[in-house]
Amino acid sequence: MKKTIKKLDNNVVKALTKVCERLKDKNPHFLWLTHTADYANFPNSLLVYFVFSDRNAVSEFNCSDEKDRVIKHMHSELLKAGVLLKQPKRHVFVDSEEACELEHQGDWAARIRKQ
């Protein structure tokens, strides 16, 4: 990984860590997040996966104002890190541990590759 790409990825990780910690404090069903990116097509290729405990928690989150607030916070933190997303909602996937267990036997790498 080139030095500039590594620095950019580190900045993305720092920004998303802030989002993750805040959401963990506010939503007991939120567990973790991760991201993927093809830095040859960045930031268009950036995808952020928000992982909740179960499908009900995902449904609640998707139908609430909380999702919009989280996306705005993510966008704000990424902007501070120098990453501009033109349509932040298109970069977000919401999923659950329960669904991954049922559909991919807990193999998150396989699940994310299917997205």
C-alpha cells in the first residue's frame, strides 16, 4: 500500500471510529462497523457497514431518524478527514450478526464480498 493511500485509510479509520463509539453509546443493539474501499476509485468506492445484533434492531434503525443522524455524523467526520461523499446514504449498508450467522455461517468476509 502506498504511503498516501495508507495515510488516507488511517484518516478514514479514525473518522469512522468516532462514529462507531458514538453510536455504541447511543444504541445498545449496535455492535461494530467496518469499511471497504478501492482506493483507485476513492471515495466513490467507500462502503461502510454498520452491524447490529439482530434483524429487528436493523429494522428499527432503518425506520428511525437515528439512521439519518448517524449518516450525517459519518459524513461530517469524513469531511473533517478530507473525504467528501456526494451521496453519503449510498455508501452505507446496515446489517446484523444474526443475518450473517444464518446466511454465511458468521463469515463476514464472504458476506461483504457478496454486496
